[in-house]
Amino acid sequence: MITVIKRIILSCLLLNLGLAHAHHGWSEYDQTKTVKLTGTITQSSYEHPHGVIKLNADGKSWTIVLAPPFRMENRGLSKSDIANGSQVTVEGYINRSQPDELRAERITAGAKTVELR
């Protein structure tokens, strides 16, 4: 009976580890170089697991991966701060396999700068 319980617990741990790994693939981002972009938001999502914005900057459309909504709210970045049409500056790391995607470490919206990690 104890062996069955151990197998169930181990299976649950491995399943959660796999989901966590799939969700937090931060190794995909080149953390050796920070990129700073300023532009206009054309799409905005303030949803779990991460907020995402589309940003027109430097003549190109970027996908910017933000923090989870609860963290953004706790640090003072509201949904209205990243609404469509807003001007923002983001700093972060570019995805190694998707060069138009950036993982944001901080965002400046209006007069406030918010650390996202």
C-alpha cells in the first residue's frame, strides 16, 4: 500500500515539474544582453499565466511577455496602464528562437517604472 501511495505522489510531483518547466522556459531568452524598446501597444492581454502585449517599436511588431497579472497589480501596473494605444518602454531579453519576442524585466508606462521580475 505504501508503494502505491509513493508512486502516486511521485507521479504528481513529476507532472507538476513538467508543467512548471513548460510554463517557465526562461532559458529560451538570451540573458546576456538587455534590449530596450519604446513604442505603442497594439494589443494587450492582462491574463494568466502572463500578461502579453504587442508593441510597435523600431519599425517592427514585437511580442512582449510580461509578469503574471497579480504581480503587475501588486507592483502598481494596472490593466489600463497597458491598454491599446499606450506608449511604453520595456527592457528585457530577446527569445533565442523567436527574435521578435522579448521577456520584459521592467516596463515604464506613463511616469512609473515597474519591475516585473
